[in-house]
Amino acid sequence: MSDIYVRPYDSGGRGSNKGLLVAVLLAFVVGGGIWWGLSHRAEKEPESDVVKTTESAQEASEPMPEKKPAKSTKPAAVQPDVNRAFTKAQALIRSGKLAEGSTLLEDVISTTTDAKLKDNALRVQGRANMDLFLSDAPTDEKKSYVIQPGDYLDRIAKQNKTTVDLIRKINKIEGDTIYPGARLLVPVAPFVIEVDKSTRTMDLVINGTRLKRYSVGLGRHGKTPLGTFKTVVHQTNPDWSPPSGGIVPFGDPLNVLGTRWISFLDATRPELKGFGIHGTADRTSIGGDTSNGCIRMLNEDVEEVFLLIPRGTQVVISE
């Protein structure tokens, strides 16, 4: 029995059990901490997802603010187009295609917002229209007239409300000799003169179409009368009778009438007298209010109009 060894209770074996117990407790604490952290994170993450989902839903349900188009600093696209059209029209006119060039210029005039370009287009178009009208080429503004037995130029001019000089010019006639059965080109309708006081311009219109626009001078302090008139006296190289009296002969530097005088009257307002269309050599007086009530034109312009219109032509002045 003495061979049997029994280990006392407080020997080394007891210390080993205590260490094991400490290790187990330590593992339990660490594991519990990890479990708690994971559980807490799992509880928080759904809340975050819910918030994000709610915000996304609100963003989707709210309309996006409307974006205003950015303001362009580039000029309107039409302007380069009309510039090119103006250049092309000039080229057509130089090549002798007057009608095509004039039509293209009308597009420029009606669409451009550039006042200078519009004025240039009107000037070029007027010159082209006049060259075409005074030629012997058929146009919409001219019609054919067959000379009848007993006709003479003055009778034909009165019948067609035009001038003998214009018939000669268009048909390349010198003198007064004409032959029955031959054809002449004459204006398709009488001319009408339209004056716009607001722009100080005068349009020469035929059959509703502007043939040419002129810049004119008008009366100081609005003295040029408004209304509808008819031309009466057409005079070449006129003498001038100033309001103060007397006569200033043609050619005198004090004569303000230039090379042509065309008076106009309104039969319903006989008190309006002494008004007319006349020439001037003073280019600075064109485009302003410079006369005593008459319509002033450059000498070369009034001579052109004088060729085209007969006595009795309608003059409409508006503002």
C-alpha cells in the first residue's frame, strides 16, 4: 500500500486547472465582444440603408430643376448668310444677270437686321432695276404695244401714261419716226411716287413693286405736307421764284431748284401750293430737313425720275 502515491490537493495539478479556467474566461470575453460588435453593426447598417433609400426616393420623385439655355455670344446665323447673298447678288449683276441679282437682293433687304447692309442692297438693287427697265429686254414691268396706223409717240405715251422720252429710251428710238405693225415696250402700269417722311426716302413704284429707292431732303420743322397729290408742272432747267418775290434764273448759284422742277397739288386743298420735287447740287442737304417744304433730290436722281413720270403722276407723302 505504500507504493500508492496520492497527489496532494494544492500541488501543481491544481494550478494547471486554474490556468485553463482563466483561458476559457478570456476566450469567452473576447468572443462576446466580437459578437456584440458585429450585432451592433448589423443593427446600424439597415438604418443607414433605409436613410439612403429614402433620400434616393425623394430625389427621384422631385423634378429636376430646368436648365436655362446658355446665352450665345455669336451673331445670328442669318447675318453671314445675307452677307454672302449680297456678295453673290453683286456678282450676278456684274455678269449681266440683273433680274436674278435683283431678286436675291430683295431677300437680303427683307431679312437683314444690318441697316448699312440694307441701304447698300437697296442702292445696288435700284441701279440694277433701273438698268433693266431702261433696256429693251422684256420684264414684268413692261408690256408690248403694237403700233397702230395713225399712231405717233405722243399719243402712245398718253395712252399708256408714260413719257415720249421713256418710250424712246427703252426702244432705242431716235427721232419720231415709227411704223404701223411694229412693237414697242411701254410701262405695264403708271408709276406712283411714295415719300416716307420718317426715313426721308422716296420710292418709285410700278404695279405695286418698288423699282428704286432714293434718299431725299424734306422741309424744315415738318413743312412737307402729308397726303395724296398729283404732279402738275414738269420743267427742265427751271427758274426759281422765292417766297420773298422776284425770279432767280436757272444757273444762278442762288437758284435752289437744280436741273428739274416737278410741282404737285391736291385739288381738295388748293391752299397747299408751291410744293414740288426738285434737284440740288448740295449733296449735304439730302437725308435731312433742309428745304422750305419741297422734296429735294440729287440732280442726277431727279433727272431720272423726270424721264419716267408724266404729268398727273400720283405722289403719296406719309410718315
